[in-house]
Amino acid sequence: MTALPAAMLGHRVTVEPYLGRTSVGPRYGPPVVVRCFLDEKTRTVRDPTGREVVSSSTFYARPGLDCPSESRVTLPSGRRTTVIARLDRSGGGMPTPDHVEVQLL
């Protein structure tokens, strides 16, 4: 497995993993600072239910990131957003970098 090179991980975002809903609202895990490559491009993506939604940003990080849909993410600008989907991107044994793609509202 080849991971994303450190030179590509020039941004840092803070991820608060979604843990579920309580009677008073969503519950999040402790914040984790993640090195990543952040692409602030607007595009249409599909959420976990298959519905088309507009993503304002996407970040790419090393495999193993705990960041389910509905997790809270704070971008370097201070803007707080929500995870639409987290996708594992594996090279399948080919010499390409394995990574996680996280699509944000």
C-alpha cells in the first residue's frame, strides 16, 4: 500500500467524528487535527442515500481516518461544515496512493 505523500498534505482540518443522535441533538467524538489536501471546489455529489447534493469542498487524507457521514469539520479558514460522504480510495495493489476522500457540505 502506498499512502499519499506528506508533501501533498499541506492543509490541516479538524474533524469531530459523528457518534449518533441523542435526545438533545447530534453527538460528536473528540476533535482530531488531520493533515490533508483540501480542494475548495463546488461540485455535485451523491450522499449515502443516493440523493444528489452540492459539495462545497473535498479533502483527501491518509487511510484510516474515522470520519463518518454527518461528522463536523472545521476548515483552515474557520468555516465549520458537515461530511456528506467518506470514500476509501484504494489503488487495488497498483502503485497509486491509497487515500480517503471526504466530501463536505
